[in-house]
Amino acid sequence: MTRRARRAIDRRTCLTALGAAPLGLLWPQAVRAQFQREPVSWPAGRAPVLDAVDVQGRRWNAAALQGKAVVLNFWATWCAPCKEEMPTLQTLHDLADPQLVVLAVNVREPAPRVARYMQSAGLSMPVLLDPDGAMAKAWGVKVYPSTLLIDTRGRPRERVTGAVDWTGGDAQRWIAALR
């Protein structure tokens, strides 16, 4: 996907999320078509390293995730579409079976701000910190929110850019395909 296309998706997603609130539309209806899926691959089949610490100080790496499907979401507190989809990610985390891990990666924000947002939004899922944006860059993230779907063998399969209802049928099918 080109840089121009990514910017267009990001603009549409932001405009839809901002415009939907005054209209009183339900979130899934407002942003249903505002995401794009694409397969991912890295040279020599080697995906970037996943090694980060969450807000509570727990380290997450490939060893901790071995044999599990992973929903790896990159977001920021200033991103309206990110905040719109966050409750559905939390629900996915709450209802997930032991073979699925939902990780949110906050990009370029201080830990105290992230912790305050988590508390005010009622988030209990693991939120990894990427204070300098190096992890987002390594994973090729340029649009927020962006989510990578990683299979049980640790292979990233797809990137989803834009806001998604992670409790919806489409997302459930994508996640089932990771197992």
C-alpha cells in the first residue's frame, strides 16, 4: 500500500470517527468500512523481534507468546479511531481463550499518560510501551490504529489498518484463521 493510500485511510477514519459522534451513530456502523487488510511478509521470512515491557513492568517476548495467536495493536491516546476501537480490543482480551493474546502497543507517549488513559478507559489488557517508536517502525506501522495478526507459530499473517470492531464476525474469522 502506498504512503498516499495510508494517509487517505487515516484521514477517512479520523473524519468518520469525529463526524459520527454528533450524529449519534453506533460505532460499528460508523466505521464499518474504514479499515484495510493486507498480507504481510518480511525479507527472509524473519519478522521483527517482539520484545517490550508493559505498563505494569512485565516483559513480553516471543518466548512468552510461543504457541499462541497474537493480536498486536499499535495505537496512541491522541488517536480518535484508536480510542474508538479500544473497548472492543478489551472485550476480545476479556473473552479470549488461553491460546489468544491481545497486546496493545502505545507508541511515543510517556508511561504515566498511558497509565492514566488506561485507568480512565477501564483497560486491563496488557499495554506495551514503545516510547521512541522503534517497535512501530520495525513492524512497518505508519497509520494508527494498525493491528498485526500473528499465528500460533509466531508468523505475522496480516496487517489491518484503521478502526475495527474486534468483537464482530469478520474479526472473529480472521482470528480463528491464526490457529
